[in-house]
Amino acid sequence: MRAGPLDRIITLFRPGAAVDDGYTSKPALENEGTRKARFIPERVSEIYAGGGRQAQVPIVLEVRSDPLTRQIDTGWRIEFEGKNYDVTGAQEIGRRNGIRISAVTNDRQL
């Protein structure tokens, strides 16, 4: 994987222990750090979920393979260009050369 296309910065969040505020219990997210990434443009279509209340726009990012990025799985979140994304899949590129991450937007706060 060449360094030239890695021109974007993403922040990775791992699901952590649940936080109980007395009313509800919601999973906390642990900031695992930032990585340089390559944005791969996808089709321009949007998937409307929940009767059109929320548009989920799919994106694909590629990052270098390292011990942290090889752990990325569904349940992780990514912050990219000021928006939050839920990871829907991650696959290895080549032989520990890189990781291709598929994600969709969400409107929840980190």
C-alpha cells in the first residue's frame, strides 16, 4: 500500500464497558487513536432506514495493517470528516498489507 493515497485522517473507537447512568445502560466507546486512511468513492445511492427518518450512506476506507487495525470489527465506530460511522465489515488486503473498512453513517453522538 503506497503512502500517497493515505490522505485522510480517521479516529477509531472500540466498544467498551457499559456505562449505567441510573436510568439506562449504554455501551461506552474507547478512543483507540487515529490512522491515515484512503477514501474510496462508492456509488451515490443512499439506504433509507426506519421509514426514511435516517439516511445511511455507505463508505469504504483503506488503512495500513497494524495490530490495532487488524482488530477492527463490527461494533467499532469511526469518526471521519466530522461524521460518525458504524463499521459494517473489515477485510484484509493482500498479506497484512492493508485493511478495507466498510461503514455506514449514523446520527448518534460518540
